Amino acid sequence: MSFVLFADDEEHLRLAARQTFELHDQKIALFGDARSLLEQVDRDSNAVVVTDVRMPGMDGIQLLNAVLEIDAEFPVILLTGHGDVSMAVDCMRQGAYDFIEKPFAQEHLVASVKRALEKRQLTLEVRALRSSLNSDDSLLGDLAGNSSVMADLRSRLVTLAALETDVLIFGETGTGKDTVAQLLHKLSARKVAPFVHINCAAIPANMMEIELFGHEIGAFPSAVKSRYGKFEHARGGTVFLDAIEALSLEAQAKLLQAIEDRIITPLGSNNPVELDIRIVAASQSDLKKLVEAGSFRSDLYYRLAGVEIQLPPLDDRREDIPRLFAEFVERAALRHGREGPRIPDALYSKLIARDWPGNVRELRTAAERFVLRLGIDGIDMQQSEKPANKTLAELLSEQERAILIFTLTANDGSLKSTYEALGISRKVLYEKMQKFGLSKQNFLPD
């Protein structure tokens, strides 16, 4: 549960803050001084600090510095009735999340707190990821995200994993077909047995039968010893046939018989071998069209297609991009023995707006390049990495644009859902979209 930790030495302002946030169903804890609030802050707190700058004893600036000593990524929002642009810029550079001048519109404060809590949640999730990289949770990888389509997919995978039925996965390159196949295995009763990945596009046609079914001594001139095929090696487990559309028609016929009978006969042998395996196949092509074109057997397609899973491209779940990118950055930093670099808020908006034809795989590569400071194709990194050289107005404008893009994307371009989520009027939303050159059409689902 997330909290707002609110400090102000004036009681009527504390009470007004309580009413405001409770009306928005947000938990809030009130403090009359900074030191009392500081006692509630730790690295695991799912909270945001909102504090007045001018207070007796420890003031808001001192509280900001004390909080950031505990956790350099803790969001702190400063309130002041003594507007000072240079102070605001200094505080932002020191690590303040936002700086709001009194008097302010309550919806402005609520919106800022909401964004800060979303960022805090992301920070805590990334930290949890770092501590569990070697656990089963890390297998989620490409399938992480809060979008409804991915939540539905993960729920369906849990159900399918408990079944013994074969599964056919469709998805563009880089959408996580291999991850889905591994999850189906790891969540099933077969998880203690082998998971065998077969890339059908990487095996020569004349070697396919040997690779899948094995051979006996003397089956061909160079067969000096017998060899298990991949199907036999996977007994009790799962066989993942990736890029199944690459199989020749001859190989498809032999595969169909093996799947239907769950029996194979190694090359050069007369002794059939019974199989206890689950088949998971994947394709980035439309197999129905390949069936119509005569390049894929219809009987094999219908045998495999008892259960189909369609993976969404990254463009259909853009709201997951910030979380995925942050996780991939953390993974890359750990892999290269580096400290994870800070990700500018402006970069998130550019990642969301960019096209990703390579889907999650391409996003992962972009995170790797970001960690190694090699730049990201199609994104002006120079502008993203030097926010401190900009004025406060420019910084706030970039953040505002990023929030608009994020919220419009999450709501599939619905203006009503967007302005309600942001706590602004329809007129204000139109004006801001016009200001930043954003069109509703760019956020509508296909």
C-alpha cells in the first residue's frame, strides 16, 4: 500500500491535505515537523514525501537531503510560499522530484504525487528484480508489465501449464515466444524433466530426422555410435519446436506421426520408442496462410492448434515499456558489473513514442546499449542525458509531455479516460495536446 508522508507546521494545511488525498482514496500520514516524518522513511517505503520548505527546526531542504541520504531515489515534493526559481532549480538538481509554489491547485499536487508514487513503485520493483535475478521470478522477463493484455496472458499460462495439451504460439519476432514456452514447462508438473528447445530453422533438412529421432550404429557411414534424438532426450519433459514453419513437408509428415502416436523409431532401428513429452510449437508466420499456399500441412496445423496463444507486439502494450526498460537496464548493469545508470524521465517518453519492430528483444538491446553508453537508435540521447543544463520550465515541460504520452497510451487514446486519470478538464487536455503536437489518432489501437 502506498502512502503520502506530509509535513507542514501549519495545522490547517495538514487537515486540508488530508481531506484532499482521502477524497482521491490515497492514504496519508501527517506530521507537524520534519524530524517526525524522517523517522518513517526507509529504503523499502512505498511512499512519497511532501514537505513545506519553511519550517522551524529542520526545514524542507534539510529534510530533502536527509531523505536522499537514506534512499537517493526516494521521491520528495517541496512546497513553498516563497517562490524562488533558483531555489527550485537547485532542489531539482539535488534530487527533488517536484517543486510546487503556494498557493497551488489541489489537483496539481495530487497529480504530482500520483506520478511520484508510480515512479516509486517502479523503483521498488526493479530492486526486487535485482535481488531475485537467480530465482524463478526472473523467468517472467519479456512478459512483465501491468497492461491488461499481459495480465490476461500470464493468467492463461498458469491455467494451461497444468494441462497436458499441446500448444501453438504465434507472435512477431522478439515478442517472447521462448519465454512463454519455458513458463509453460516451468509451471507444469514436468518442470523436473528436460526442456528441449529445437530451432527448426537452424537444422538442415537432411539432418532433421536424425536430430529429432536419433540413430543407431551403422545407420549411415559416419554413425560409429548410437545417439539419442532430441525427442527421446526430452522424455517426461517438454519439446519446444521454434520456427516450426521452417520444416519441410517431408519433415512435417514425420513429425505429425510422432506427435499423434507419441512413438518414434530411431534411424536404422526396428525398435519403436514410446514418448512421454509435451509439444509446444511456435511460429511468427500465419500458418493458416501457409496451409492455403500448400507449404504447411493442414493436418499438422490442426493437430497442433488445439490451444493457440497469440502474443501481442510491444506496440500494443506501450504502457509496459518503462517497466521493461528499467528491468533490462538493471539486468544489463549487473551482467557488466556496473551500477545501473539513472534513467531520465524524458527518455521514457521517447521510448514510448518510438516504434519497436523488433519488439521486446529490440528494447532489451536498447537497454544494453544504454548501460554501455553506446546510444539508442532513433533517440537523441544527448538531450535525454543532460537535464541539469535545462531551465526548470523546460524540465517540467518535458515531464508533462512524457506523462501525457504515457497516459494516452495506457488509455488507448481515450480522451475522457485520460483527462479523468490526470485530474484535469477536457479543455485543458486539448490545449496541452495541441501544445505538444500530440494527436489522438496516434494512440488509438489498430
